[in-house]
Amino acid sequence: MWLQMRILTNSATNTQSIGETTLSAHTIAVALPVPLKRNFHYLSDSAVSPGCRVRVPFSNRELIGTVVEDNSTPHSGELKAIIEIIDEAPFANQRWWQLINFTASYYLAPIGEVISSALPKNLRDGRPLSNYRADWFQLTDVNAVAKGVQQQRCLDALRSGPMEWSQLREAKVTRATLKRLLELELVAEYDHLGAETPCRLTQSPPEPNAEQLAAITAITQSTGFSSWLIDGITGSGKTEVYLRSIEHCLAQGQQALVLVPEIALTPQTLERFSARFATRIAVLHSGLARGARCEDWVSAADGLARIIIGTRSAIFAPIPKLGLIVVDEEHDLSYKQQDGFHYSARDLAIVRAKHAQCPVILGSATPSLESLANAERGAYQRLELSARAGGASSPSVELVDIRQASRDTGLTMAALDSISSCLARGEQALVFINRRGYSPALMCQHCGWIADCPACTRHFTVHQRHQQLVCHHCDVVEPVTHRCPQCFSQQLDRVGEGTERIEERLIQLFPDTPTIRIDRDTTRSAQQLAENLELVNNGQPCILVGTQMLAKGHHFERVTLVVVLDIDSGLYAADFRAPERTGQLLTQVMGRAGRAELAGQVLVQTSLPDHPLLQSLLSQPYRIYASMLLAERQRFGQPPFSAAALLRADHPHQHQVDQCLSLARNFCANAVQHGVLQCQGPMPAPLAMRNGRQRGQLWFFASHRNKLHSAMQALDELLTNSKLVGGLRWSIDIDPQDSN
Ligand SMILES: Nc1ncnc2c1ncn2[C@@H]1O[C@H](COP(=O)(O)OP(=O)(O)OP(=O)(O)O)[C@@H](O)[C@H]1O
Ligand SMILES: [Zn+2]
């Protein structure tokens, strides 16, 4: 049988494209970005190295895939020919494949999807890597003399070594001059791949204190794989330890990967790193323009970028000369991917370092219980930084009982007085409230009706500026109603406070001082965030209002007062991880106060001043608080003292969800009976309905990770092959971090 195939005009391979002919000698296995856990087979005229992208026909469209194997045994049936080979050579090495394969198998994900999340959009779309490689130039003859000042300027610039076009432009060379010199053959293109990018120190670093020095020495003297947990209080100078370790890594001619939890932290990190090192630094996160992100990704893959700073998905960047991985704020939830396949970039950092036989540093002032347990059992080596660096002292902390205090828009008089005096001293204050929007509910004074999202089991949040009711769970937006739909009263109250309302009130109370709000609504663009941070960093008195975005890693020298408005919800939460999260958040936000010479003060407003968790958190270092939580987890056999997985399912109808979860539960019944697995559920998710879909879940625990993993693999296969009702979505989350 002959298949009708597209005739190609610009195929790099000259594929004859006539279906399953015997002319094509190679059967290649290709990973495609589809949710199927298998490879797809195609024919190719010429050999294609594994690791090259190809364009292939797939049902009635074209997809970009990555070759996994050449001359593999065909799957079954008749094979179609590939359309185009995109890469001449693989874009990544064997170790990268090791990481991708590990990820796919550990997180039960299709390999094509893992590769997809590793590639930036334009490369996923099949654009050639060469589009994102800069042109480099060099002298053909070091003694060459040119005509005219312009040409001479170019030759002089190149005397120190090959340069990229952008560097030449900075040296005031024009395109026309360069073109002329290329014609004269005084300058030639330079093949920069495989060449060393120079790297030099541009700043004399501060003298490390004794603890920093001990950490730096331990890390830089280690050989091969080693994993380090830097448990250093806020402001203790963890970054200095990273910088010195990176310096050592660069001196060996290697590349360093630095993960940060939030896009918002990349500018600060980039600034500190580029102040220290004159070398090529790649930045990888989703807030960048597509082209720029590809350029940086390719420069990492080519080994040219010596430092790679990025958020979660940067863990998948090809880095051929990887010599060090740093995971800053390792406890942060954002390292765990919540949609698609649920990988943890922090955990993969350990795996990747093992493959690369290099050190990995996890750093935090509030390490996760997982990492603390790993340090305790000797899997990680713990390094402690117990004092603030550079002479700063820890802030004083005071609880303000809101049950007895009168409040103005959620702010007690004690808080307002402290803000006034802070500003009067010419310093900056930070007000933390982990809730964006104006108020978390719109309620009728008469009948008690509350505006709820029609698609979720949650209240709408009022956003005053845009006069909108917004659901923070499904992003449904409705205009603010002015009349109760139940009793027609026009007396609707905005109940409670969010960042927008606090901002509004602070502007009224302190009209002469800028109030800067930092939350997801005010920082949609990186530009806007940068401008806001710039305002803070110029040191003028100001009030910062923000969510947890502000609590993470920022170093604001002139913030001396931190006011915490709503920590209580975290103390009430039922999730077994809530005490850990609350402790981390509070410790981190308090840690923004008094980080330089000026002393810091923290006010925590609460209606639960005697709550044992709060008491224990504030009366002793986080480390001791954490060891108390660890003891409790151990007592109940919860992670990290057991391995966990979470099956989630959702569908518009509850009984379909129940059916899927019961199927899973029954499937595991045997393992449960034999004590290999523990099962909890089926139960509704904490957010039981989202976007009109009922959500249920089933928890699995096991004392052995391997046993849990094989059970989940089998379950995954079962569900994949079961004829589940159309529209049912399910996923298995290995090592879940979020119970929602
Ligand atoms: N040895 C040192 N001598 C003087 N100053 C130092 C030293 N080490 C670090 N610093 C300074 O101390 C400040 C705090 O350091 P850094 O931001 O690295 O803290 P951190 O441990 O990362 O804190 P956090 O966990 O709160 O983000 C910075 O301004 C840094 O330049
Ligand atoms: Zn909703």
C-alpha cells in the first residue's frame, strides 16, 4: 500500500517522502509532545543521531519530536517518513538524557512531555538553534593594518580575542565596517562552539566570617558528587557561600546552575552575580521574551554561559560542563510543578548532581523537613550559618493581640504607631498580608448572603480598582454587584482586608510617603516589578505592602519594620504540612527586617497569641521548631518518614470521580492488605469543586519509596488502559507537596 505523503521542498535530509518505501533504511524512534507514554516510529533516508529534533507527520498534523533511537525495532504497522531533520547534531549530551529519562520514569510522565518542558517555546516549535547563536569574529592576521579609523577600531577591538557582534557594536564598530573587513579577509567568522568563555572577578568580595569560611572550604574541597544543606538564618550571607563556590566551579572551567524560586528574584540574583563575575550569565524563566530566552538557553547548551540562573524548569537546561548546582530557598513550594507532570526541581537537582558527579547546595533559612531529615540521616551534609553577616543583628519580635486592640482596616494602633516612627526615622516599613485583592468577601448586611464563585466552592474576592469580583481559583471575573440577589438589599459589605485595601488605607494615612504594593496583580510584568523594587532600593522612606512574594529572599537594606497581619489562617489549617509552611513563611517575612546596620523590629498581629505553634516558633530558632515538627511527623509515619503519592481525579460529575478513585483503591487493595501500602480516601479535595469540576483524591503512603513507586507505576498503567469516562482527568503526584 502506498501512502499519500507531502512532497518536500526544503527537507534537510532529502527524504523521499513516499510513505513506507524500502528506500528508507533507518527506522527511528521519536519522542513526541503528546500525553502517551511511548515513542513513535518513522522512516528516515539518512541516519539521525539520537537527541536531534525532527519534524514528523502525526495524525493530520505535523509535530516536532526528538529522536530517541536510530534503527530501532519498529513498533508495529506501516511507518511514515519523517518530514525534516532539524538539528545536525544533538543539542544535549548523554547526561542530559539520563536526567530526562529519570524524570519520565520517576514522575510517570511521557518522555515527550518532559522534553517539551525542557525546551523553550521557539525550539519546541522547531526553529533552528543557529537562529539563537550569536555570530563571532576574529582576526585572520594579528598584525593586520587597515585603512581608516573605523576599520582600525574594529581590528583593535579584536586584538584581545574573538568577539560577538554585540561586543563589537559596543566598541562602536558598524555593520558596514565589519562587512568590508570580512570582504578584505582581514576578519573572519569564528567558530565559538567549544571555546572557553572568559571569566574574571570584578569585585573584591567581603572577607567571609568563620562559619562562611568553613562552608566554603568544605564545598570547594569536595570532589565528585556531594550534597550540602546550608541552614543559615535570614541575612546570614548564604549568597556569599554560593558566590565563592561558583567562583571555584568557574575556575575549573565548568558551568554553575543556580535555581531561584520566583521570577521576581532573578533580577536581584543576576545583579549580585554579574557584579561579582565578568562572564556570560544566562537567565531562564517564563517572564522573558521568547527570543531572549532561547538565546540564553542555547548559550547554556553550547557551554558558553558559565552561570545559568533560572526558575524551576531551568533544571532541565542542557549544561554540558555542569560543575555545581545551587538551589536557593530550597524549601519553597514553587520548586514543585503543580500542573502537567509534578516534578520537584529541588529533588531533581540532587539527581542531576549525582549524574554530573558535582556538588549540589541547597540553601535556606527555613529548610524543608525533607532536607533536614536527609541531613539527619547523613544523606546531606549540613552547614550552619548561625549569625547575621556583616554585623547585622536579628530583629526583635512582638505579638499584638488583636482581640483586645481596636483596628483601622486591620491595622492595630501599635502597628500604625510603629510605622509612623519608622518613617520618621527615615526608614522603610513592610506590611505583610498573604491575600491579594481588596477584600476576601462581599457580604449582604441584611441576609448574610456572600458572593460565591459559581464554578468553585470558594468566595469571590473583591478587586476594588477594577470593580470586579474575581475567583482566585479559576480566574472567573464578574462585575461587583451593588444589590443582594437574595434580599435585594443594597447594603453590601466588603469583609476583611487584602493587599489592595491595606494599600488604599495606608495611602490615606501616610499621604506624604510612597506606598508600594507588591503582589501578583501589581507585578504582572517584570518591568513593573523592577520599577517597584528600584523604588525600594533607592532607600527613601516608603511602605511596602505585599504577599509572600515579598517574603522570599529579598534583601532590602532599609526595611527595619515588618508588620505581619494574617498568620492565623495558617495556624488553623488542617493540612499536615501547614505548621511547616506557616513557620517558614513567618520566619522568612520576619527575616526581611533589619538586614543591614539598622536594627529590625517585627510586629505580629494575631488573635491566637497563646497558640503553641506560634509560641514555639517565636521563642526559639526555626531549627528547633522544625525538629519538633519532625518528631511529630515521625510519630505519625508521615513524610519524610514515609513516601507519599496522591491520585487526583476531576470531572463535572461526582460519581465519575468516585468511580475512578474506587477503581484505584480496589486495585491497590491487595498491597494494602499485605501492609505494603497505606491508602487514605477517596475523599474530596480541600477545594472540592473548581471550574465546575468535582475534585477527589486518594492518598498513598509506604515505608519504602521503591514499593510505592512500583505500585504507582502499576496504577498508572491500569488507569491509562482503563476505559474511563470521557472528560475525566486524573494525575498521580509523586512526593506531593500540596494537598489541594
Ligand atoms: N562576610 C561578610 N561580611 C560582610 N557582609 C557580608 C558578608 N557575607 C554577606 N554579607 C552581606 O550580608 C547581607 C545578607 O546576605 P545574604 O543576602 O546573602 O543573606 P541570606 O543568607 O541569603 O539571607 P536570606 O535567607 O534572608 O535571603 C548582604 O548584604 C551581604 O552582602
Ligand atoms: Zn472559581
